[in-house]
Amino acid sequence: MQKKSAGSAILHHKCPRCRTGDIFRYSFFQKPTKFTDTHKNCPHCGEQYEREPGFFFGAMYVSYAFTMAILLGTAFILYNFFGDPELVVYITAVPAVVLLSLPLVFRYSRTLFLYGFGGIKYKPELAD
């Protein structure tokens, strides 16, 4: 029985308990408009994802950190690699990059919050 790495499971949005079942119903490339659809329970081991009502509200803090990193990173790249363009470029480019990254930010913030604060322990015997 081979242990699955937590990093790989987070990267692919897998259940923290079995690291096999999907957290989200659809792949982002399968149905991009349904990127928020989350399973209530793991389809593989049955683990309940939402620990209590409103559990994923805490993922907003993780999402905020991601969004600020993207915002500051975009501004840094514009300033250093594009010669400090006009203000209108910042006003259009930074929100555009943040909006385009929204699906990824949403998914990874939920996944990381579930792994970090869900209190779910990995059980390798459930992976098979």
C-alpha cells in the first residue's frame, strides 16, 4: 500500500482522508462555469467535507491572501518588467488578472482550508 502525498492530493483537489475522492464535482476544464460545485461527501470514502454550517467561510481568509499575492505580483511585474506603465494600465490589468484567476483561487482556498482546518486525518487504508 503506497501512501499518497498531501501535496499531490492538494494540487489535484482530493479528499484529505483518503486522498482519492474528488472535492469538486467537475474538473475546471470539463465545465468551467461549474467551478464552485462541491461534493457534500467524498465519493470514495464518504467523509463529510463541510464540518459545520458555514465552515468554508473561513476559506475567504485564504482566498484573500491568494488575491493579495496575485494583485501585488501583477503590479510588481508591470512596474519592473514593463517600465512602470500609465495608471490606466494598472487599473485595467490588475483587476483583469485577479478576475481570470478567480476559479483557481476559489478551489485552492477551499482545498487548503479543508486540509488545514478540517481536522481530517489521512487514512491510507481507505485509499484502495
